[in-house]
Amino acid sequence: MPAGPPAEPAGAPNDPLAIVRTRGYVWVLVISALLGVPISAAAFGFLALVSELQSLVYSDLPKSLGFQDAPDWWAIPLLAVAGVLVALTVRYLPGGGGHKPAEGLKTGGTPSFAAVPGVAAAALVSLSLGVVLGPEAPLIALGGGLAVGAVKLLKRDAAPSAVAVIGAAGSFAAISELLGSPLVGAFLLMEATGLGGPMMGVVLVPGLLAAGVGSLIFTGLGAWTGLGTYSLELSHVPTAGTPTLGEFAWAIVAGVIAALLGEAIRRTSLALQDLVDRHRLPLTVLMGLAVGVIALLYAAITKRPVTGVLFSGQDALGPLLADSAGYTAATLIVLLVCKSLAYCASMSAFRGGPVFPAVFVGAVGGLALSHLPGMGTTAGFALGIGAMTVAMLKLPMTSVMLASLLLGTDGLTVMPLVIVAVVVAYVGTLRLARLPAEPPPPEARPRPAAPAV
């Protein structure tokens, strides 16, 4: 393994083209492609294990205890157990179980291999037992951490620049198919890390290469095992008509609502997170119980399964759109409120990603808007996803691409509406965000004490 791109010649200390022309960069590309194979396979295995555990605890276990189906209260004790296990993982394993989802999607810095066991354990428990979070953030951390560990195993004195680039490529490979396309995953990581300028291509090219390899591995393993690719996809999309002036007006309304709802979710989850951090074990259990009770209330009010509120919403997104005609506006509003509350509680205490619940909440809100005059089902679904995703992640390009590409050719038809909703929600979110306290003016600042003589 090379030590990384050599030092640039004097006079061009930050020339990215000089880095690309070095032999070390070619080796970085080769290593990124090679690592894409085992890392994507590990990511596939992680998602398969989560899916199997969900079926085990919510289907097989109740039947083995004599229930025909899991009763609506079944999730409450499971989520309490999840609270205990996640709290212990956060407290005692390196890395604190991964990043805190209430603080957004954080991908900056070089991933840590030492944090991999804690991240995997906390995410596996959270996602398997019904917490309202997604797998994308843990997979980003796991892919990057495994790549960094492999590089340091092969060459302990590898340059930090090479380690960082290959670590990012590992993250690209881990989520290559999760969001429906390697391109969407690449945009997500690119925007989340704040890459820009000429250096963007230096990091992006190895990442895209690893993502391409990872996508092939995901597809091959899905076909070979018969388990599918665990990719975000929709099997039934109603035909979208040409956007109308009324739909553009509703897109503005959707953007405003998403900004308000997203900021309410964020502030509530951060306030709860501060409390949980001070009393980790009891309050993590309490947040788990809260998620279960909220799901139980949803089932009691709507007579629909608790799974509408539980989990990330990735698997429920397709059935939601396909059966959208069976949901009344009142049912959708109840689902929106319950999912948002469970989302708040989950982000405050557990470990996972914020993307998929935001997508699901946005889809529910968009379908509720589609009951209003002049708004189509597919248009409402798409612009709701885009607006809520940007409100929670503050990643406008990723939000537009995710909402549009998810719907295939119909997504391209409604893309102008998605763009309007995303722009309005993004600007509104930035305007509503709490600003850091401004420093006092110079005359108000206390003067330093004179030094003792």
C-alpha cells in the first residue's frame, strides 16, 4: 500500500491535478476498488441480518408463543430491551455507538476502525427492534471504519490523506445501492462532507469507483441469495400528469410546512437528547417505551398495524404509495403526527440514520396534501419527500435527486415541483434554525486583569 500522494512541488502546494498525476493516486484507486468488494458484501450482510432479526422478533417469536400475529403491544417490551442494550453500548463501547442522529447526518473526518463494533451493535439493536431510524448513517460509519482498518493493517505508516480518501471510498461502497442508485449515495456523501472545488474530484473519483463495484456486489448477492438488494425502490408509481399552476402553489405550501415540522422535530429531539445524555440508561429505556406507546396509539386510532409507525419506513414506503387510495386524509394526518413523535424519541436516544424516516414522513405529508384540490398523488408524494428530506438533512441536491429518481420517469415529470418545494423548505429551515449566540461588543467585554507585579 503506498504512503499516499507525494508532496506537491513548491509553488503549487494545493494543486489537485498534481495529486491525480502521481503513482500513489493510482494505487488509491486500485485499493478503493478492491475494498469495495468486501465492504459492500459486509453491508449487504448487515442489512440481511437486520431484516432476519425483524422477522424473528416480530413474526416468528410471537407465533412460537401462541399468538397468531404479534399483538399491538408487542413492540413496547422489545423497545424497552432495545433501550437497555443501546444505552450500555453507548456507555461502554468505543465510539459511543456512532453519531447522534438528532444532530443530523455527520460524515466529516476520518472514520475510526475502533468504533466499528459499537456502531454495529447499537445500530443492529435499534433497527431490529423497531426504532424509527434508518441504516444509512451506521453503514457510512461501518464502511469507512472497515476501509481505514484495512489500510492501516496493510501499511501502518500510510499517509493521513490516503487513509482519509480510502475511508471515504469505503463509505461510498457501503451505501452504494441503499438509496436506489450509487449516484444518489455519492451526492449524499459529497454534500454531507461539504466537498467542493477542485479537491472534490480527487476524493469523489475513488468513492464513485468503490460505489460502482459495491452496486454490482449488492445486485449479485441479492440475486444469488434471493433476498433482494435492500435498495430503496417503488414497484407501483401512479402516472404523473404535467405540473399545473395549482400544484406549484401547493409545492410552496409543502415547503413551508416541511420547514416548520422539520425544525420542530429537530429542536424536540435535541432537547430530549440533552436529557438522555445526563441519564443515559433510564431515559433511553423511556424513549423506547415512548416509541412503542405511540405506535400502539396509532394502531388503536386507525385500526392499522403498528408497523406503520415502527422502523425506518423504507420497506413501508412502496406499500404506502400503492395503497394510497385506501388512506383517508385523517388517517394520514394521524400517521404523520405519530411517526414524527416516534422519530423525535428515536433520534434523541438511539443510534441510526435520519434519512429514511424523513423520507417516509415527507411521503405521508405529501399524500395528505394530495387530498386537496389540484394536487396529484404522485406529485404530492414526490414533493413531500423532497421538502421533508431537505428540512431534516439540509442537503438540497440530494433531496431533489432522491425524490425524483425514486419515481423513475414520473419523477422527472414532477421534478420542477420537487425543486420548488425543496428550495422553499431549505430556505425556511435556514431561517428558522437557531443561530449561535453573538459575542458581546468590545466595550461590553470584561477587560483582562493587569498582571501582578
